[in-house]
Amino acid sequence: MKQITKIALAATLLLTLGATTVSADSAKGQKLFAKKLKKACGITGAAMAAKHSQGEWEDLKDGLAKEIKTICPSVKDKALKEKYMNHYFDFFHNYANDSGNVPSC
């Protein structure tokens, strides 16, 4: 019984650590926005994130690249790589118009 408990605790710990390292980061999303989208969009990160509420950003998560293209038509496709989408989403969601947060970019 003790061995099963130890294995279960070890598995839980590994899954928790693994999930933490894979998660996206709003700070990285802010840096990516400043580097890859700001010039093409012609607006600040605060203005971009304020285009929608947190709930609206959640609804747009699967089609985030399409929404970014709608707001900023001159954005190049290489700035919308799939590996960036979770970071962009976290940034937009964290600084949405109903969040009360204001980014520094």
C-alpha cells in the first residue's frame, strides 16, 4: 500500500511540473507582441488587448490568428506561428478591457 501511494505521489508531482513548464506566459506574449505585431498593427499592446473582454478572448482562442489578422491586416504570417498563439492569448486575456490590468507596451 505504501509503495502504491509513493508511486501515485511521484506521478502527481511529475505531471504538475510538466504542466507548469508547458504553459504559456503573458510576459512572453507581451514581448512577442512588441517584437512581431506592434509595428504591423500600429497600436499598442494595451489597445490590442482591450479590443475584447476576457470572455471574448477565450471564445476567440481557437481562431486567434484569424482575429489578429482581422484587427491587423498587414501582419505577416510568420508572426502568427502556432508556437506563439498561447503566449499571445495569455497576454491578450491578462490585459483584456475588463481585467483592470494595463501592460507596459
